[in-house]
Amino acid sequence: MTYPARVARQLPILIDRSSPVPLYHQLAQQLTAAVENGTLQPGDPFENELALADRLDLSRPTVRRAIAELVARGLLVRRRGTGTTVANKVIHRRDVLTSLYEELQRDGRSPVTEVLEFESAAHDDVAARALGLPDDTALTYFQRLRSADAVAVSLMRNWLPPGWSDLTREDLTTHGLYALLRERGARPIVAKQTIGARRPTAAERKLLGLDKGDPVLTMQRTAYDGNGTAVEFGRHSYRCDRYAFDITVHER
């Protein structure tokens, strides 16, 4: 049976040309609201850029810039052959120190973890230095695949200082890492992290279910306790259509 294609919904957009707010920003704000309040649902087709420009009497570059803003935030997805659609629900990492497991639970979703690798005496010079330890220190290392709603979200690699070798795969499957750390008194208080994007490796593409050419978001993080002692080092990669970072910045 062939089902009819879903038709893009025409949203009621109001553009105030007397406002000092740029036209593209007015459009982007209203499009964002339509996604966030559920008017547009995940997977919904999005109105054609040219049709939207003609309907609102806006220039095509103005509309393109507004749409690009939503794509950059992970609210819309552009794919060759299918056009622009509303992205699946995105997990937003806010400027607080939490784990992905906790972020998923906070959003009312059920995280599922698969432990792909586990070593109780691994050696990694970069990880050891990040933890403030000699290069030849034996670290606890594990790699996990984190999913939600039956879709992979992130591939996470973590190293812990000596003393964590008694962790089990079951611990990591049923609990978030930061909850495990806190239970044993290693409470992460602050972290130094670097966020980026790159092409995925072949393994990442397979495990995260990415199409050829899709990028991954990356985060490298070292977390510290209240005494300034490093308690974990991680290198994570995320599906860009399932994850985003919300960061608040302040004037000096």
C-alpha cells in the first residue's frame, strides 16, 4: 500500500516591518516556538524555503538565514532527497554539570546503555595526563553506547583514576556515571570541556546510525571534585540531530 506524502504545514507567521528586530530573527523565533510548543512535530515536513519567502513577502536570503539558525540548533534537519523536516526531540545539555543519563531522565525519557568495552587496567597517556596522573598509570576504561526512544544518541569513552577497577558492566548499564561517582564520594563539582564537531569514524557512523556525510558533535571533558582533584576524563560523540548544547554566557 502506498501512503500519501505528508504535506508541509503553513504556519501563521506575523512579520512586523516597523520593529527594530531583524526580519530573519522574527521568523526564526516564531519557527522555533512552533517546534518547541508541538505545533510542528518530529518528522513533519517543513515548508519550502521559496514558498515561505513568497508567502511572507520576504527575501530568500532572509528566510534561508532563519532556517539555517534552526538547523544549527538541531531543530530542523536537511537531508538530500527528503528536504527539510522537523528534527527528532533533541537533548539539550545546559550549563550545569550533569551526565547524559541524568539529562535524558530529566526530559522524561528512558536511557538505555550498552557497554561495548571495559578494561580495569587500561593505559592511555592523554587520559592519564588529563587526570593529573603519570602516563603509565593503570586506569579504568569503558566505552558505552547510550540510546533513547530506540535510537542511539551518544558514544561515550571514559577513563577513571585507580580505585575504580571493581566497577562492573551491570553498574554502568543500570546507572549513570555521575550517580556512581557520587555514591562513592567522588562528587563532580566543576569540569573543563571542549565542544566541537567533525566527520564520524566508520565505527561511529555504524553505531550511531549516521548517514554518509553526517557530522558528529564531540565533547572532551575532565571533571573535578571540590578539592580540585580530577575524578573522570571523557571523550564523547553525539548525533547532531539528537543532541545540542545550551550555554549561557555573561559579560565580564
